[in-house]
Amino acid sequence: MLIDELKNIARNNGIVGAGGAGFPAYAKMTEKADTVILNCVECEPLLKLHRQLLATHTEEIIQMLDEVRESFGAKEAVIGIKSEYVTTIKAIEEVIGDFPNVRICALKAAYPMGDEVVLIYEATGRVIKPGGLPIDENVVVYNVETMYNLYRAVHLNIPVTNKLVSIVGEIDHPLTVRVPLGTTVKEAISLAGKITVEDPAYVMGGPMMGRLGTENTVITKTTNAIIILPKDHHVVVRMEKNLDIEKRRASSSCCQCRTCTDMCSRHALGHPIEPHKVMRAVANHDLSDLSVFINAAYCSGCGICEKYACPQGLSPKSIIQQFKGGLRGAGIKVEKVEPAPVLEDRELRKLPVHRLAARLDLARYDKPAPFEDTTPVTKLVKIPMSQHIGAPATPVVSVGDQVAKGQLIGEPKDGLSVAIHCSIDGVVQKVTDREVVVKGK
């Protein structure tokens, strides 16, 4: 398939990164790539859907991965996967012989191995320059669900209308299930039985990089998990912290042990991010070295410094993220710079996921969440026109219209944008620039 044809299919079928920031898949497609990496690392605790999907639809996903590689003219495709995902690796090994340009890269169960900068180094030995992109090193990365969505669009003419979500935590029947886009958290978790705590909180995504939601939060193309926790759980309390208070705590408690920097995965790859220096500058109101703040832009936001490394329980990541927001707001662009050498003891600085889960008091929730490869009936969906990086889609339906599952309801704008499709059969109840509400039949 020609690369331009593949781009059009991806854009018009609404395919974006199925997790993270939701970068449009077509915008990564380029003939500059010599390597395509399939990310099946899923490094945050409790997330399960990518390994389950790859074990279930192995041949389709690897076939599409190889077709993407061929469209790009790339030399090889690499499946990055944790070595402990034995069932999934076995499924891959049964079919990979038919794809000589695809190989497996088995990785340690360390966090944040799923960070594409870290994954690219592990799989190829190439270091992405601070401020740079994977394509600078001739690499493109897609996760498993994104690749499966490409397969469905290319071979079955099916656009993105649902999202695989792991529903785990304080729920009596954890599972992974397809959820129609626009479904509320309340309706989604009802698929997994009853909540087992009286006052629950809902973490959307992973416990390290996710955010808090409510019963009315809707499922989008980037929702990988709903983790139900007690409201007084450590993970929830840290997500609700007051940043002004955290800055004052930095002034009174930061001892400059530099553990936050020593455990930073990007710093270990030579990126100029040093959280301890940010904390020192904040603690002392020191603006003499502005590079400390500018270098905050190179932070991946993985949260190791804040939720694992700091012996005082301080919040370097949150403070750094505020600085990053300030830099963006001021129109200061991140410059691409040369990295320092990779640290010789980098291997010793890796954080095992099981230790992270234990520190976060999440190990007790690491239970089977069986994959149900069906899409349940949903009575009402509120489908956002923006579920991706770039310009939101423009609604093309009106109140009262009869719509079908898979029908185009938002066309992509000029520039970086993708289409949005209806996730159920029903009648349009409301249309705004931000969302389309559909009531099921």
C-alpha cells in the first residue's frame, strides 16, 4: 500500500494514539523511517489491555505492523514487549515466522519502559535528542491498539468507535472490555460488577501519569483504564494535592539528596533534566540560572521523582509540569540539544514495576482482568470532537438526525486533525462545537 493511501485511511477513520496524548497516527507516517516499533510494554501498574489484545489478535496486528513497515520502506519492525508477558510472547512466536522483517525485543519489567524515548533506546540503541522526535533517529512508534485499529480500518473498513479499557481496583469483577466512545465512567464500570468501597475515586489511565475523573467523565480514544480506589488512597491523595503548599514544602523539606535526578529515566539517557536543581531553585527563590527552568521542558512527566524516589514525599514532577505549562504559555519552544553520554550505571537505576506497585499500595489490585472482546450496548453517549492532539473535528450532524454506529459525525479540520465517528445507533440529541450527544435506540 502506498504511504499516502495509508495516511488517508488513518485520518478518515479517526485513528490516533490509543493512550497518552492521542497523536494522530497519520502524522507519524513517513518514508524517513527505517524502523517501526510496536509498543507492548504497558509499563504502568495494573494496565493489561495491550498484552491481552496482542495475544488475542496476534496475526492481524503483526500483519498490519509489517504492512506499515513496507509502506514506509523501513528495514525492520520491532515488537517491544516485557519478557514476563509469556502468553503474549508465545502467541507472537507462533506467527512471527511468516514475517521475516519483524523481530521481538524482550524487555525488563521496569518503569517507564513504555516511554517511547526509553523504548527506542532499548530496542535500537539510539538516543532521541532532548527536544527531538523519534523520526529524528528514523524511528516511528505505535502502540498495540493503534495498530489493531489500523488493521480494522485498512482490511475491514471499520473506523474507531470504541476503546479498550481495563476496569480494575475496587471492583468485584475486574475486566478489560470494549467501551463505546462517549460512554460515562459510571456506565462503563457497571460492566465490571459492583464497586467494593463506599466512597470511590476514579483514576483515568495509569496511577503514575493518569488523572482523576468522575462518574460523568466520558471514555475517549486515549482512555486505557479506569482504576477504582478509595478516596483516601495514597495515589488519589497525591493527585489532589495543592501545588502552592507543595512549593512551600519544597522550601522546608528538600534536603538535596538528588535521588529524584538519580532515578530519572530521561536523565539517565543524557537529557538535561535535573529535578533536584528545580527543587533547589524553588526552595531558595533562585532565578540566577534560568536553564534549570528551561530544562524542565525535557521532563517526560513519568512521576518517578515524585511518587517513588523522593524520601520526603515532595512533588518535583508537579512543580516541573507547572513550569512546562508556563514555558508553553509564554511561547517558548523547546530547543533540540545534544544529549550527554548515557550513564554507565543506567541499568542499576531501573525501577522494577513490582516494587513500584508495592510502594503505591497497588499490588493487592493486580488481579486477572479477563478480556471480553465484545462491545456492550450503551444508552447514551457524549462524543467529544477533540480526542486527539490537534484541531477538533467539525460536527456534520444536526439535532434529530438518525445516526448509525460508524457513521461520520465530525470531519477533520485543515491541519492536524482526524475524523470522529458515532459509537452507537441512535438519534442525535445535542450538537455543539465540543461534542455530539446521541441517544441509543
